[in-house]
Amino acid sequence: MVDFSDDLRLLQAEGLLRDPTSEVPTARINACSNDYLGYGREPVSRATLLACEGAGTGAGASRLIHGTAEQHLQLEQEVASWVGLPTALLFSSGYAANVGALQGLCGSHDLVVSDALNHASIIDGCRLSRAKVAVVPHLDPDALRRALELPGARKWVVTESYFSMDGDSPNLPELRAACDRAGAGLIVDEAHALGVLGDGRGLCAQLDVVPDALIGTLGKAVGAQGAFVASSETTRTWLWNRARSLVFSTAPSPVVATLALTNVRRARDDHDARARLLELTRQAWSELIASGVVQPAATQGPIIPILIGDNERAVQVSNELGRAGVLVQAIRPPTVPTGSARLRVTISAAMTPDEVRELTRLLTVALRGHM
Ligand SMILES: Cc1ncc(COP(=O)(O)O)c(C=O)c1O
């Protein structure tokens, strides 16, 4: 039998071992989920259960075989109109959507210019495409423009709109203009912006930037599961033919699509939750800036990264907070670059101002001994 004990010991020595949990994590304050509007943690309502009545529990096949259900088509229409693009194609997760979009759109003779801090699913999609990939330093428009001068049958730029581990954003209008000058396509992953930023529609819609493909996830602020790639009709048809994570995978369960549709409509219209989230986010940033835990940042959104550097120290602080009843994950390589381990604090509309005050107080106490 193959044995991984030595490999696990090596991970442990590097401070990179993650133990699979055998318990459901519980805490007084959960500051590490992407459930920005608080929907995911709510028990399913009777109204939602009723809406699911009659929907198939499983799609039974890939969309291309006989897996398409009315619920998929409705959900696709709803998310496309929410983000302001002509069509959308549903995937079973954001990971599958990014891998499928990049592998499907970018050919082996193409050039893909990718931000150094793009999510693993984008990186894996780039690899699967077999395109030439130019990784450019994070949010460096000059490097990006220079990279776009490299040869490629088609050229692409891929970026997150609100970076998951850093809570910052590229200048999307500038990226679109650079793409247009180079004849390149723009692919934007709005995983952490959808439902949260730009009045919930994401940053492309807010800034009037039309990407060639927009990836939105339904498992974060929307509080369900799945994801979509929104685009023109022809791009959708191309992905339908070429995106392997769509073609060779069973379509999402119609029940889950119904649940997602219910939550998409709610997230689209729930400006009160977004206002609450904004207010709690402002409070958290201002308290953490006042106590010297973070510096003011250009984007002060619900993702608050607190850089620590050392892997073990980040885990110690996270454990200390855990003992005090606060869930804040230590984010370590390979999720972030080596030497940049951090606490990633996320704010949710489900928190109360008192909980945010307690969170920032405990963070300040825990970090005092470790900065
Ligand atoms: C930027 C980004 N894109 C895509 C994904 C993948 O989304 P999902 O969790 O729906 O697979 C994530 C999830 O962590 C993410 O942070």
C-alpha cells in the first residue's frame, strides 16, 4: 500500500499540515466564511422547500445528453440579466466554471495574461488550456500591457474583480481598454463581488465594463451552490461544445438550481442586507485601523487580510481566536505566496455590531503578542 506518513510529516514540519475536521466547526463568531449576506447559514425556509417541490433531485446526465431542466434555463436567464450580459451557462461550482471557461476559451496557440494572485481554479484552467501563460505581478498594469505584446493566436487577460485573499481590485476599465488595444479578450471572476459589490451586480456592471466572459459563483454571497459563466450567445455555444467540466459532468441538481434561483432573486433585491454588510465592514476596518492591526487600504470591503508572514505564527493566532470562540482561518501557501501567511477575516451581514466589536477586540489582543 502507498503510504503518505512521511509526506504528511514534511507538511507538518513546514507548518502546512491541515487536519481534516471530524467535527462541524462551531463558534460564537464566524469570521471566515464567504457567506457575505448570511443566507448560507440560515435553515432552509418552508417557502423555499415549496419552491423546490416538483424539481428533480438529480439531472441524470450532462447538459449535452439529456440533463437540461427548466430550472437550469431559468437560473441562467436570471443571473445573465443580473450581471447585465446576454446569456449565462451554469456549472456545478466556481472551480468547474473557471477551469471550463479558461480551458474552453483559450487554445493551445493563445496567450493568457494572468494576475499572479489569481485563484487556483483560474491557474488550473490556464494549465488545462495549454496556452502560453504570462503571469504578471499583482495589479501591475504596465506589466500587463507589456505581456500583451507577446505573440498569441488569440490573447486573453484573466483576473478576479475582488481578490479573494487580498481584498483588492484591478482597474477594470483600464484592463478593458488594454485588452481592446491588443485585440484581447477579458475574463473576469466576480466570485467575491457578486451579491456584495456594485449594488450586488458585481464590479463589471458597476463600472460599465463588458467582459468577454464573467464568472459568478452561487456558493458565496448567494448562499447556495454552483456557478455560471455569463457571456455573448456565441461564446456560450462555444463553451457548451468545448468546456470539458460542463460537457463531461452531470448537470447540477434541479433542486439545487431552484434553491440557487430563489437565493439569486433574494440577493439581487436585498439592498438592506448589503447596506448592513457595508456598515459592519466600515466598523470592522475603522476599529482594526484604530488599534493598528491593519493599515487603511484602497478597497475596504468585507475581506480583511491581516498579514503575518510565518505559517506557524498565523496558525497559533487562529487557534488562540478559536479558543475564544472566534473562527478566523490562517491562510497559508499554496493558497497565498510563501512568506505571506495571513489571517483572512470576512464580515457577514449576519453579524451584529456587538459581534464585530468583539471580533476586532479579540483580534487585537491575539495579534499583540505576534506582530
Ligand atoms: C476567486 C474564486 N474563484 C472561484 C472559486 C471557486 O468557487 P466554488 O467554491 O464555487 O467552487 C473561489 C472559491 O474559493 C474563489 O475564491
